[in-house]
Amino acid sequence: MIIEIIIAIILGIVVGIFTGLFPGIHINLVGTFLVTLSSSFSNHSFMIYLVVFISSLAIAHTFIDFIPSIFLGCPDTDTELAVLPGHEMLKQGKGHEAVMRTAYGGLSGVILLVLLFLPLSFLLSKTYPTIQKVIPYILILVCIIMIFSEKNKLQAFLVMIMTGVLGYLVLDLNLKEPLLPLLSGLFGSSMLLLSIKQKTKIPKQKTNFKKIKLKNMMRPLSGAIIASPFCGFLPGLGGGQAAVIGNQISRTNEKDFLILLGIVNVFVMGLSFVSLYSISRTRTGAAAAVQSLLGQVTFQSLILIIIVCLISGIISFFLTKKLSILFIKYIEKIDYNKLSKWTILFLSVLILIISGILGLFVFGISTLVGLYCIQLNVKKTQMMGCLLIPTILLYLL
């Protein structure tokens, strides 16, 4: 059985690399396929192997997912904020450092998961109803703090409300994968179009990167520990919202913000399995697939999932480093303006295939809104209003 589990972990990591490197190919797609496939089998051991595969895939995907976000400006639903500081570091020849900061964060997130899953599981089962009631007010407070932290408060308010209305309208549409065109437009193509206009040239990338000392991890860690449990256990909240909340708590700079993003994305993914065990609620596509395969998640199953997350997280950390260096070898040989144009074309075709003509229209509107917001000279994290405002309304209405 151990050999089969090891094989399932390896296969999960391999598929996670594929889904992470190709935007639009999400974990949910693989999970749905496996759940459909499993209907032909009734062997409990086989179901366990599929759960191991999905857990490993989910963690590997979360690590690797940052590479196209930073190097190509192709964000996924939880890596959109990495485009912002990551793109700036890429233009400074520090793209590899940006990726490695998210990888160090991801590794820290896995370790946090191992250390905290038991107390958080107990805490969740006791406080879940209360947490549900207070979360919209926490998010409102976060929005207010974000706006008042800006020098141009009126413009920050405008960006928050404008993107919030856009997000609410898009999420209310009968659109398949609505976040793909919304976030790709606001955070991806808008930045790429600006780079094309400015005729940005990517300098030679540095691949030497010093290990991050523990003392330099404390701010991102503190923000992630406080914010991630809310987003790991409650519907409508993901890694992006956790990063925004955590950033308001720990006040990280742009480089440390990438570490924070890495921590919360992996931590929130892991906590979705804890949530499934503690309160029988699914918070990610991976957790939903596990529930479909196992039904009720036992404590033994949860322990196995946590161990798999730790193993795949450690392996994915080193793979992220290797893949980042490999990306640099190719990106240095390509005209970045042409690469940006091809990336926008790729996103357009991908959105057309997945979300249809309406999705392509949303992508265009989101791109225009993103370009306008960038010109207002406020922090681009204000555009997270596209997710924060709809989430607040989800809980209040």
C-alpha cells in the first residue's frame, strides 16, 4: 500500500506541474474527471489512492501556479496579486527571486498546516457559527483600512467601489469560470498592455538568491496565521482575500507580500481539507473532490492528507526552483513585447473556449477597468475590491 501511495504522490505532483504551468487548466477540472472516473470503481483502497493523488496535485499546483503569474502575467484565481510585485521584480532582473519568495512562503504554509491543523480543527468545530456572523464586518474594516492607508483616499475609494461593482456584476452572470476573465483582465492583460506601451525590456535575470532568514519571515507569517483560518473555513473567501487581510495586519513590503501570498495559498488549500473533516464543508475544488470520493472524512484520512501535503510541499519547493531557472533560460531569448502580445492572445483564446463570447466581453471590460485603475496612482491591491465587495454582500444579503 505504501508503494501505491508514493506512486500516487508522484503522479499528483507531475499533474500539478502541468496544471500550474498552464493557466485555465484548474484543479477542479482534474477533480471532476477523477470523481466521474471513480464511479466505475467501488474499491476503498483505490479511493484512498485518488485522494492522495488529488491532495498532492493541489499542493504542487499551488506552488507552481506562481511561475506563469510572475513571468508571463497570467494569473490564476489565487495568484492574481503576485502579478503586481512579481512583474516589477521581473523588470529589475529579479523574477527568480519573486518566484522563490512565493516558494518559501508555500513551504512555510505547509509547515504551519502540520503544526496547526489539530488546534484549528478543534477551534473551528466550536466557533464556526460565530465566525460566520463576524466575517463581513471584518472585511468591511479591511476595506476601510486599505482605503485610509492611501495618500489619495478618494481615488482609492473609487478603485475599490468600481472593481467591487464590476466583480459583483460578473459573478452574478451565468458565466462558466467567471473569475478567469475578471482577474485576467484586471491584473494580467492590463499590466501586459502597459508594458507593451512602455516598450518594457526584460533585463538579464539573476538566478542567485540567498535563503530567507526566519526573522525576515515573521511579518508574513503573523499575517497569514491570523487571516488564513477565516478564508480556509468560510465560503466565498480564498487566498487573495486572506493575503489582503494578512497584509493589513502585518504591513509587509512588496517583496514580503509575495512570501505572504505563498503562505496563505498553500495554508488555505490545506485548511480546506481540515474544514471538510471538522464541519463537513468544502471550500476548494480539491476538498469537494475528496468529499465525493470518501463521503465522510475520518481522522485517519485527514492525517494521511496532511502527511501527503507535507511531502508534496517539500518536493514542490525544489521543483519550483528548478522550473523557475528553466523559465528564465527561455524568457531571456524572447522579445518581451512580443511575448506579452502572445500572452494576451493566449488568454483571449483560453477565455473564449472556457467562458464563451460573454467571457471575452468581460475580459475586455476588466482590462479597461484595470488600465484606468492603474493610472489613478493607488496601490493595485485596491482592485481586490472585485472579490472583497461581492463577498461582503454575499454574507450581508
